[in-house]
Amino acid sequence: MKNDLLVTLTTTELRTLIGEVLDEKLKPVDTLKVTETKEDALFSRLYVAKLFGVSVTTIDKWRNFNILPPSIKIASRVYFNKSKILAMLKSEVHMRSINQLKK
């Protein structure tokens, strides 16, 4: 025979319980952020688009034309190495080619 247990919780109690479970499950993710060094940091496509002042569609086109440094795929998301993007922003050669593509 199964040992089913019927529990009655208020909405507040259920939210608290769900919050505690989520906090416990997300702890390993938080420890990964702490061990991440500045060189290992990643920028999302949206953040890179904001840095360059263009749309995310433009970032995708630049990826296809190999204008941007190689991207890193994690699950279905695309990221860029922070140090490579910042170096590219400082590079005049890349800025000239990007400005020509924007015209």
C-alpha cells in the first residue's frame, strides 16, 4: 500500500517552500559565478549588440561573416568571450570594417 500524504498549505507557505527548493537547486550555479575569473567572463549577444550600438540581428550577421570573434554556444544560447570583444572594440581596423558594413 502506498504512503500517500495529503497536505494543506496556504499560498504563502507554498511560495516559501518553492522558494527554498529553488534556492537549494540554484546554489551550484552561484558557486560557478564566484569561481569565474574576469578573463572567463562571457557577453551575451544582446550585451554585445548594446556595446556596438547595433541590433542583435546585426550581431548574427557579423557572426556569419566572421567579423566577430568565435562565439561560444551554451545550450541554445550564444555568448562571446569578454576579453576578445573588448579587444575588438579597441581595435581600429575592426571598427573601420564595421562602420563600412553599417553604411
